[in-house]
Amino acid sequence: MQPHQQVEPEFAAFVGIDWADREHAWALEVSGSGKREKGKLEQSPESIEAWAAELAARFAGRPIAVSLEQARGALIYALSKYSHLVLYPIHPKTSSAYREAMFPSGSKNDPVDAELLLDLLIGHRKRLRPLQPDTEPTRKLQLLVEKRRQLVDQRTAQTNRISDLLKVYFPQILNWFDSLSAPIVQAFLERWPTVEKAQAENPEILRKFFYQHHSRSPERIQERLTEIQKAKTPIQDPAIVEPMQLVTHALLRVVQAFREGIAVLDQAIQKTFAMHPDAPIFSSFPGAGPALAPRLLTSFGSQRDRYGSAGEILAYSGIAPVMARSGETQRWIHFRWACPKFLRQSFHEYAEHSLTKCDWAKAFYLRQRKRLGHHAALRSLAFKWVRILFRCWQSRTPYQKEVYRRACEERTQPTPPQAAQPQNHQTTARTHPFLARLAPLVSVGSTAQYYFQSIAGFSKFTVK
């Protein structure tokens, strides 16, 4: 995706910073001087404040371009508050490839890396995009939804560990309950940690337990009670069972902490999302519930000039495939690996959720499944959804099913045939580049007539 051309300020100096955990290396070049200065910057609020104030005083508050290999983190957050610093985040792969090109040996040195970032800033600034922070509600919502997803992934990792332990000494739990992260699982194992203790309990007490923990289907409860009485102990060695029980209970408390943390973030997300001016747009899409609607909003942001077309966000998010060419005859299309994974995941998951809420999305997915795998079909559906999302986002209008249906019908209605304008190949070759390449293949004096005809919204090449 090419950055949009913007009128940049007249920079007084350019700075490249190679960030680190405790100390950053920087290189500075005054505009037009050709001479460079180098130094170190400690990662502390006081040091950063003093460094930024010194630059402001030295250059009388004029703009200074700063490049660094970071889009988020302590350093870029700290530098963002200074109005005289214009930040240019550089992708790590870009700087790594540039370093490898300059130093094929693979050597790495922080001061040298700072100069390489300065080279990229001075020589290739037109291909870089300056950091333009979104509105405060949008940035807050974006961080909330991303951190929530991280907690969900960490909770899943812990439940997978619990599953591995239970398979050794109490595998029946995996069949009796749908999710190990549910509170009922922790309560059950704390009260009946083994098969023997569950079998020794009064069935009516077990029935009451399930009912109190919101599992109130009589058929499901009776099925569990029957399976409890039929269950067999897989292992009875205390040297194995007791340590695994202790670890399982410890991990269940970790899962509980994640569950409570996710609930707190959910409340904050819903509160922030409800106050956002673009919330009605993304809430209107079928299948965009309380978890996905905020993620869709943050995927686009509030800056309408961020993307020039839907194709830009499709390529940036990784939903659009990559086409590779070699020579005149070789061409192949493959999955896009280099992209923001959370952004692609948001569109991919929304496409899947829309299948049960949108009839045309379900029909489109089923057509794609005839020739593609499940995930490829979802990406194809996501490709359509992103284009619709982009249009509604740009026009600030909620999604309307009937409007989309009418647009589809207009595109599929046959276009009345236009009066053919037969031309000889010499005349047509001067009016269309494709026909110009075709003209040498037509023999002189040929009576064949060829032209383009519009059919169903597409241009069809016709020969008579």
C-alpha cells in the first residue's frame, strides 16, 4: 500500500533512533548540512523529556523528523506528546532488509542501525507514512479490543494445559462439560477432584449442583449422572494423580483470573464503543455482535483519508491475495503472510459469524466451498464484506440489506445491447491498445469485424 502524498513541513533536522529496552542509540543530521551527530538516550521519562526539550530549544521549535523501528511501545508513546517531533515508524522487515543489503555479513550494531534508519528517513521519506494518531476514543477502543484478544488467547493456553492434565487422571470431565474455562468446571473439580469422589456423592446433590450452576436441562443432567456412575478410574497411582490435581487447581484459578479480567474489559469496550460516533455504522452489520463490532470499527479507525480505496485496506489486512509474476508466462497467486495478523483475524472471524445472520453471505460461502477450502472461502467472503464496510464507513451510513440487494440486482441485469460499430482493424487499432496489439495478427484484406460489447457490466470482445 502506497502512502498518500501529503505536504510535509520543512524539517529542521532528521533523527534516526534504534530503540532498546534501557538505552537507545540515535543519529541526527541537520537539514542541508550533510554532517551527522550520534548519541545515547536513556529509556526514562526524565531523560526523554530533557532530550526533546533540548531539540526544541536548539531548533527554535521547528519540526524535526524522527524515524524509529517501532509503531507501538514505551518510546514512541513517550515521543508522541511532543508537537515538534514528527514520527515515522519503520517496519522491522524494512529496516532488516536494508541492513542486510548494506551489510551482507549480518553484523548488527545499534549506532550503525540508527544511521541506517536515518538513511531511510532522508532518502526514502516519500515511501514512509508519518504517524498520525487517531482520535482518543478510537485509540482507546483499539487497545482494549487487542488486549482482550490477548487475554482470550492466554486463557485458551491455560485451558489446553488443564486438558492435558485431565486426560491423565480424569478424562471424563472433557466430555461432561463443553468448555474448561466455564466456572462450573472449576467448582466441580474443587468439590469432586476424582472419579471416585464423584461416584460416592448422592445423585440428588449432584443434580442440585448442576442446577445451581445454570445447567438446567433435565436430559443433560441425567446424562451426566449416568456417565458418572459408569466412569472408570484411568490411573490410581498417587505419585501421579496428586501432583496433577494440585497443578490443575492452580491453573483453574489462573483461568478464573483471566475470565474476570476479560469480563472487565468487555464492560469497558461496550462503554467506549457505545459513545463512539461510528458505533451505529458497525453495529448495523449482520453478525457483528458486542465483540466483533468494536473490532471492525478499530480496523478502519476514524480518519477517512487513511485509505484511498477498499483495495488498500484489503491488501494491508492480508485479505487480498498476492500475485507474483516472473517473465511473460509465469504467474501465481498465494496467501499474504506479511500483514497485521489481528486485523486480518478480525475480518476473517466476522465473515464466519455473518454466515448465520446473512442469507446472501451464506449462499456466497457455499458457492466458494465447491472449489475452495473453508478458510479460503471465508477470506473470499471477507473480501466482499470489507468492500461493503469501506463504502458504509466512507459515507457514514449503516448497512442496509435492501440497498445492497438492489445494487446486486442492478449489476446482474442484462445491459441492452449497444449498436455495434464494426470497424476495420486499422481504424480500431488506433482507438484501443488491445486491438492495436491484435491488428498485426489479422491478415490484410480480412473482412472480419471485431469490437467490444458491454454485457452484464463487463466488456466482452466480439468478432463477426
